[in-house]
Amino acid sequence: MLETRAKLNHILLFPHIIATQNFSTKVPMKFKSRGPVSGVELRKMAVEALLKNPPQESDLKTGDLLKLVHELQVYKTEVEMQNEELRVAHEELLASRDRYAQLYDLAPTGYLTLSTDLCIEEANNPAMNMLGLKREAINTGSIKFSSIVASESQDEWHKFSRTIFENDEKKRCELILRAAENTRLIVLLESIAVKEGFNVVGQCMVALIDITGRKKVEGELEIYRHNLEHIVKQRTGQLEAARTQAENDARELRESEGRLRTANKELTLFNNAVVGRELRMIELKKEINELCQKYGEPKRYGQEPEKDKE
């Protein structure tokens, strides 16, 4: 009865975990019951009770006897109808109980029931397979949950365990557990304290959700993000250096253009000065020749070659 109650509590307290699952697998009946009392047994019990307390003799008339027989027949029919209703209700109860047992043992999540001293009292099949526990060992009620917690999560479990029975609110934490075949699992643990009586805490219902794969993916994504940030930072540095180099090259180019313009200007001035001097020399030579011709003297400067004139 306590086992059934623990399974029903898990299903009712963690509905969000199993709400989307389909459990169509047939399982054998796990619970036996005496069932409804048959008509033969009921009659035998009634006869024995009648022999123990026989009715008082009285002078009954025939009509009264017939009326009494009729009433007894009606009463018998009513009892049979009630017995049939009880039988149907009993079968429905057994079927409902089996469905909840199926839902409990075939759930994709591991369920545990912890006592007030944090020992494992009950576990479903996924939890036992996950942790590598045996039903016989669990039934002893001597397995401390802390014994399956990895050393690196002991401090976290110690702090969390002190708050489990403070109230009936749902609590959660992430732990590393020692699992089957010397493996380690990262689980999300959800717990709810259940009251047995008036403000009396009796048990703690625990759901174990394996998040090892998710944590592995998160770790890989973190490494990828770190590498990507490093690449972006490196590339940004390269682009910044290239931009700085381009700015320096542009500044040097502008300075070179300024020096070139200055040199070109100076060259133009020098060229103009040289050309002007040559023209002045030609004019002076021409004037000297004209003066020499005027005073009857030979020309001091000969004529320029035709190619020079051209």
C-alpha cells in the first residue's frame, strides 16, 4: 500500500515530466486482491450469523410470512446489485492502480522516494537503471542518497538537503552522481516534501532528469564561443592594424604629394628663369651684332644654324 502511494505521489507531484509521454505498453498485474465477496460466501456468512443469533419465535400469519419473504427477496436483489457495483468499482480501481504503476515504472524520468533521514525508500525502473541500484538493496532502506553523490557535488548536496523539508515547495539543484558502470551523470534534481499528517513531513519525492548530454553540448558551445571570440578579436586586431597602416600610408602619400607640388613649383620657376636668360642672351647677341654692323665692324656672333632656328 505504501509502495502504491509513493508511485501515485510521484505522478501527481511531477505531472510536467510525464504529461507528453505515451505509455501504451502492456504490463502484467502487479497487485493481488481478495476481490469482491461471492454470493456463496456471502450466504454462508449470513447463515453462520443467523445461527449465532436466531430470531425469536412468534405467531406469524401466512400473509405476514409471504410479505416477509417478499421483502427478503427484494433486499437480496438490492444486495446483489450493490455487490455487482462493488465488484465493478473494484476492477476499475485495480485497472487504475495498474495504469499508475505502469506510468511510474515506464516513465522516462527517474523517481525516488527519500525518508526524513535521506535514505532511498523507493525507486522506479529508470532510476535504478540510471544509478545501477538493485531492488533488494533499495528495499532495505539503508542506502543514503549522499552515497551516490560524486565528491565534487557533496557540498552542493549538503546545502540543498538542509532545505528539502523546510516546506512543501518544489526545489531543484544540479548534481553529479555516481552512476552504473563507474560512469558519472549530471542530473537536474527536483524535490517536493510530502506531509503524512497534520504539519508532519513524512517523505520527499525526487525526480532525477539526466542532463549530461545537454551539459556536454553546452560545454562544446562554450568552447566554440570562446574560440569564435578569439578569432573575432584576432581578426579585429588585424583589421585595426591594417587601418592604421592605411592611414599612415595615406598621410605619407599626402606629404609626398605636397613635396612633389613644391618641387614642381620650384622646377617651374627655375625653368622659367633659365628660358628667360637664354632669350635675353639671344637678344643681347643680336644687339651687339647690329652695333658692330653699324660701326663697320664684323659681327662678333655668327648666325645660328638652320636647325637651331627651326
